[in-house]
Amino acid sequence: MSSHFLQEASEACFNGCCSSPFTTQSVTKKQEEEDHEFSLITTGASFLTRDVKFTSQESLPSLHTSFYDLITAFPDYLQTSQADHLRTTEYQNLSYSSSHVLLNHTGQQQPLFSYSQSISGSDQSLFTLSRKQVSSGEELLSYATEESRFQTRMRRRITRFMNLEESEYHMILTQDRSSAFKILAELYCFKTCPNLLTVYNYEDEAVEEMIRISKKKGVKPKTAEFSWPSTEIVSEKLKRNIARSKRRRDKRGLFVFPLQSLVTGASYSYSWMSLAHENEWHVLLDTSALSSKDMETLGLSLFRPDFLICSFTEVLGQDDGPGFGCLFVKKSSSQALSEAPEHITNPANLTVVKAEPACENDENALGESSVDHEEDHTDIVEVEEEDDKTIIEFRGLDHADSLGLVLISRRLKSLTLWLVRALTSLKHPGSHQPEMHLVKICGPKTRPKRGPSISFNVFDWQGEKVDSLLVERLAEREKIGLRCAYLQKISRIGKDKKGSDEKQNLSLRVAVVCVRLGFMTNFDDVFRIWGFVSRFLDADFVEKEKWRKKALEKNK
């Protein structure tokens, strides 16, 4: 949505001449009362005071009216127009005319460059990756220090973006995020620290690969359990697994922690990492579920994990462009990568990469842009003083830095909470008692401290769950990147025959539909998601698509 429309909407809204389908009045608060505003949503006494329901796609308000509702409920969203300007001027490939809804399911794949930096407007990549196989932790760290000028600048820029001290960490580039997990699983000293404890409420391929490798080495991995339907950590059990028995002198191991769920948006306390360190665990922080500037939050500024994994892509919105993973190793913890070569389960897992400009002498091209810039903040560059002062711009990182932690967090929180409210306003028509919701949220709903991920399931007019894979396929047809994910290790408290609380384990795999918002997601994107999901209010549409799915499966 353009900055011009943002200004127009602001004037209309605060002059009181627009009506909202959800709200009856405009509410403004001081910035220091922001947390209180979001807590009001949780208790129901919010500016979304009217119990509005929508029973068909046709009954939904227009894009403009819905946007007015957003800024009525979250007036601070108007202060994020800088992101809309950047999307228009630097990421033209994300424009509404492309018909694609911008979501971020690969986690923190922060773009290094902007679309406007594409070489001569072509599809040619800005950098290439070369591979090398190493055989030990010592060789891995040695290879990481062998850098070209371009690699040195890239390392320094990424390390600064991740809010890490350059002198404190080694940075190793990998083929992707999963490769970083494989390398750590192969080289970690499981022989002397034979424990693995993970905290994921969903199935994650990279983490599962680490678990498989550890099992081959004789480790009996454990994972946290999560409550239903909030999908938050069952605290007491995780505390016991971290503390274990000091009297038996239990050996520690590797504690793998994501801070947020990439699927449900549930947030976890920094104190889990501190507790793990106090109990002599090595801590791996997986940043895949964090937003672009979350590494600058106070907790992560104070806490330094032993290992950290993140990932980057070349240009936002280009799925076929090159990308890579990053494994940061704290130098004081590097001795933990001491696994003997004979204990490596698959040498091919120890593959690292290095990045170079796509063509010789292209370093200067990386500092040029195919568009004129109106604002100085889009021209941030990094200059190497000692050589020939070649300019290299990692403009994708610069843009996230220019937006900053507060603006990105405010924007994502507003869009996420509005979308949750919009989805839960969809109800099947008829005289259902009680009214039957189309969507049921799995995970936190309107809690202020949640990530920009929403997981949910869709139910038809008979109360039957619609196959999550079918929802994913139909969304893909509409160029909307919803995806099917699977929750795991879910437990809930039920009642036994005597009426006492009793923990019950649910299915090992609970399929859900997942939405993940990114730092360049805008209101157009979330509005289209809402409109797409509302189609399932049409019973004929649902039955037709179910029949088509069965026919396709039968003909396979």
C-alpha cells in the first residue's frame, strides 16, 4: 500500500469520517502504553469492541475500509510507511501487479541485496557460491579464516547485522540452514557431551536431521513438550531435562533453542538459555523464527550463545536465487567441535561454501542501483578504507537496519494481531448454536509477545476439518504462500474417571495451515489472505474442491 494512501487514510481516520467494520471509535495511546493496548485485545476490552461476524466472502469489507480498521486499532502502524516506500522503490518485484502474496516461511532469510541492484535488470545472480568439503572442526575453522576481500566485507556486514562481536565469533557459510545443522551435528563432541535437547513444537527438517545424526552416535535425544492449544512450553518437564541429576554427575550436551516457534508464533523466554548455561549445556540459538532486527533485543544483546544459525538469500521474493546458511561459532566454545573423523556419519555433510561476486570486477556493480533514490537512508554503503575504496552495498541489510527494531516489530505486531482478529471473525452462516467458526487458531491468539507466525485449521459447515494440504494447494493456485506444517510433542490436560487432571498426549503429527509474515509484508498481503480463507465459507466451493482432490488422487 503506497505511502500516499497511508497519508490519505491517516487524515480520513483521525478526522473521524471513516467507519470500521470492527470498531466504533478511534483510540490513540502514548507509545509507552503500547503493551497495555495489546493486553486489552487479549481481555476483549479493546477498540475491536463490536462482535462482528462475516459469513461469506461477499460480506467482507473492502480493502480501504479494512485498512481504516487496522489503523484505528493500531494507529502506530501509520508510522511504518517507510517500509512501504522501500517496498515500492527497492523491491519492485513485490509490487501488487505481481499477484504474489509476500510471506516468509523459510525463516529469517534476510535479503543481502535489493531487487533494484539486479545487474542491468537481468536475472543474473549477484554472487556465486563455491563448495569445499572439510574433515574436522579444526579444518572447518581454518577454512573460515581464508577470505577474499569480498568475503571479508560480507562477513563483517553480516556479523554487524546479527549484532554479534566480530572478535567473538567465527562465521562459516553453508549451503543452507539445514547444512549448518548437519555440520554442527557431525562435529559436536557428542562422545564427551552425549545429550541433545531440542525445543520445537513443529517438525523441522533441519532439526530432524541433527537428531538422526546424533542417534547414529549413540545419543538419546530429548525434546520439550508443549501445551494445547497455546503450544507453549510445558515448563516443569523442560526444567527437569535441563537440570537432570547432579548427584549422578550426568554429562551435559547441546541445547537447541529457537526463542519463537516458526509455525505458531509462540514466544519463549531468554531465561531458558541462561538456565541451560548454568547447567553447563552448550547452547545453539536458531534465529530462523526471529524477525529481521530481533537480534538487537535486550535479551540477545546480553546473552551470547555458543553457536548460532541463520540464513540469507540474495534478493527478497526471488525463490530461485542463491542463498546460504551461516553457522556462527563462539571462539571460546570452538573446542566443542572436536568429534573424531572416524565418528563422522557422512563426510558429505561437512560441506561449506564461499561467496564471490558473479563476475570479476563486479564488486563496484554491487554498489550501483538502477533507480534514483529520494531518501538518504537507502544509500547506506560500506567502504573498505585500506584498499582501493571499492564500494559494496548490501542494501537488503541496510534497509532492515534503516527501519530498525522498533518499527519492524510494531509493523509485524499490528499486521499479525489484525489478521488473527480477522480470521476469527469468519463464521459459518445459519442457526448454529453456538456459532461455528470457520477458523480455529492453534497457538497464541492476541498475546502481545508473540511472533509473526499464525497457525490455524479450517473447518467446513459440518464441523469437519478441511485437509491442510488442500488449503495449501488452493492457496498456491491463488499465488498465496500458505503452507501445511505439522505440530509435534503436544500434550493437554484432561480429566480422568475420578475428575482429576490427567495429561493426555495428542497425535504425534497435528497438521495445521501456517502463515508467516516478513519485514516487507504489507496490508495488501494480509487482506488477500483473509479474502482467500473466507472462500471456505462457501459450502459448494469446499465440496467441489474435496471431490476434485479425491479424483486426482484416484487417477495417480
